[in-house]
Amino acid sequence: MTRNRKAWTVTIPSRDNATGIEYAPSAGKARYAVYLQISDCRDDASFSDIIVRRNKAADIMLPAPPSFVNDISRKALKELLHACGCTRERPEKTGYRSHFYGEALSESLNELVRTGLMTKRGPTDVDNGLVYFVATEQGQHVAQSLAPLYPYDDFAWPEAVACEVCNQGAKQ
């Protein structure tokens, strides 16, 4: 099951019809996010000045986590997310990077190598035992599947996604 990051076209007539895209679960949250962005630099900004319209064409579809992710430790998944640049504050940046400089013998990073989500690159730094771990294409896909839909949402941990699927089945 894919997850949908909803897009909203935001226009501010009082600012020469400035237009942009905001990702949020509702029009009200998109409007509020933009209001917070502009109210710091414009004392005369008002909530009602911001026009928000749904823009389905700009939605971002995120993949569902693959089932094998359930067998990977939470610590390893957190390190994969960090390597791929994923944060709760800026989930849209997931994938802008792909590496982690860590201990060559790290249990959690080597777990990711064994599952094919990362590879080891370069020689081990003899002085401190560090090596680059690089996310594979599949690792980047898993990171996207675990990324929060919107800023400050939680990550889509496998057990949480499983509960959502069970709850949806119970509602039908």
C-alpha cells in the first residue's frame, strides 16, 4: 500500500500573487505552515490572505515498507534513515545523501549490509577502524518507505504500518 504526501498550491495575493507548493495533510495545515513562514517577516500578514487549493498532480507517492523490514532491528533502520538524510523535521530531503561513516565492525550497519540495504566502500581507516557504508538502491527505497509523510510526523515503523493495515481491515 503506497502512502500519499498531499500537495497544495498556495497563493498569497498580498505578495504579488506569490505561488508555491506546500505538503500537508489538510488545507488548514498547509495554510498555517505558510502563515508561520511569512508572518516572521511581515507583521501585516493575515491567515485569511493565504489561498490554498488541492494540487493532486504534485502529490508524492511513497512506497510501503517491504515485509522483510520487519526482521531488521530498529537501530539498523535508524542508521539507514540517517545515512539517507531522512529526518522528522525535513522528510522531503530523504535520499539527498546515501552514506554513513561508521565503525567497520558495527553490528547494526553490518546487518544492513547482510540484508542488501547498504554496502561497504573504501578501505578501513587503520587508525580508527572506520569505513563508508553506502545505501543501495533498495536501501534508498526502504528509507523512502519509512520517511514521515509530513514534517514532525513519526517515521513509518513496520509495526505501526502493520497496525494501520489491521485497523483498516477491521473497519471494512
